[in-house]
Amino acid sequence: MLDSEIPPNVWTFNVLVSALSKLGMLKEAEELIEIMEERDMVSDVVTHRILITRYCLRGWMEEARRIFNAMVDRAVHPDTH
């Protein structure tokens, strides 16, 4: 995907983050956010919400909080509903 002539966008990455996280590959999903940043793409609230949800479902609240804090640090505003 990254080597193709059709560049991925944030929605493409969100689909991949979601798929990886559903498979329990949360660290790999987080690595995609780093790849996005390397490509000067900005992750959105959906990207972070996917990871937060999956960490919470596993009971890994510290990891969920870490992702939330990273989201806020990146100036991505959480949903209000």
C-alpha cells in the first residue's frame, strides 16, 4: 500500500488500525500512527478512539489512558458525545 502510486489517506489508515486492533495486534496498529506521522498525515479522533476502545475492552486502562493523552498532545480533540 505504501509503495503504490495511490497514496493512502487517514481513512485508509483507520481501516488498517481497526483491523489490526481487532486481531489483537495493538502495537502494530500504533505503529501505523507513527507511519502516518512520518508521511506528514494527521491522525484523527477516530484513529485514537479505535485504539482506546480496544485497550479498554482488554482491560488495559493504562494503555488506553496513554493513547488518550497522546491524542490530546497531538491536539486531536476528543468527542463530546
